Amino acid sequence: MAVNLTPLHDRVVVRRIEEKESIKGGIIIPDSAKEKQQEGEVIAVGPGKREKGELYPLDVKVGDRVLFGKYGGTEIKIDDEELLILREEEILAKLGGAAKAAKR
């Protein structure tokens, strides 16, 4: 990533993981008809959430694969790359090692 992007507070920057295309029966689905993936890789995290003067670190870190809600976050575009900024509470789950290996 060429631009240095640091989210604030409890926000996380995620790059969507694109689903590999598999064409069945010769039908090609255009990009405009495909649903956006709800899985991504964390590429930047904020320092944490501040409550009552205390800083609580985030549970996710750079490199984690996460699942998030369909309509969560704010989409941004930097250097022709589409990214998503989410609050940590909008992340539904982290994918563990076995789940990551199964996806590849």
C-alpha cells in the first residue's frame, strides 16, 4: 500500500478478499451482478477504544482474516484500491488457521 493510512480509535481498514471465479455451464456473471464479499484481510488498525480514560486495545491485528456484515463500514478508494473502514464492533468473526487454509 503506497499511502500511509492509519485509522483512528477502534477503527480497522480491511481489504476485501475477492472470490475466485468459477464458471459453471458456460454462464459468465458480470461484476455488477455479483455480491460483494463479506470476508477480508485487516491491513491497518487503530490504537484502540478509549473508555473512562483507559485505552482498550483491539482484538484484531494486521494480517487477520475477518468476516463482517453486508452493509457495515465505509467504502473508500485509495490508489485504485477499494478498501473498507469498519469499527471493530462491526467485525463479526476472525477466521482461524484451519478456515484460512480451506479457502486457498
